[in-house]
Amino acid sequence: QVHLVESGGGLVQAGGSLRLSCAASGRTSSSYALGWFRQTPGKDREFVAAISWGGASTQFADSVKGRFTISRDNAKNMVYLQMNSLKSEDTAVYYCAARSRSGYPSGNPYDYDNWGQGTQVTVSS
């Protein structure tokens, strides 16, 4: 089990930036991929970005390519989502997720078995 806690959400104007952080604890000795997803009321959880255990492989949703970057620091058990050029449609609750059975990134939320509680990101237009 990997326990995840997100931070860094908040209110930002369109065009601005935010950096989300996610701290992992628990069974962090195993190799696991990490991902970020987001959800708005009444909609399914949407893939945002994912990163492999070693950090060499990343995936992004088309809607955030070129604007968001994902990185991780395994020494600190942290993963980050740098969000630039934010748009009102980026408003959502953002969740960090761990894929404890694989070190490869995936955009499928069902591949992830550990989730954080989420952090709200609101982009005002």
C-alpha cells in the first residue's frame, strides 16, 4: 500500500501557473509508476499525466501537452505536476495515483490502486 497526499492546489488566474506536489509513504521501496488525474462534478476521472518509476518515460493527455510537466524525486518519495498557461477548463480536483504493481506509466485510472484525497485547482477567467 502506498499512501499519497497532494498539496499545492488553489486559485489562479487564467494564464498563470501552479505546481502540485504529492508525497508518497508506505511501501515506497517497490517500483511504482505515478500519475495525475482530475475530476469535475458529474464527470469521470480524467487522465492528466503519468511518469515511470525511473522518470524516463512520461505520458500526457492531449489537452495538457506543452503546458504541463510531470517529474518525480524518488529519494524524497515525491511527484510533481507543473502546470503552466492554465485555462478555465483546467479547473478540477486533481488526484495523485500510484500504480504499485508496475513501474510503467498508464493513462487508465483502473491501472492505479492507490489514490490521494485530491487537491482543488480553480482557474479564474
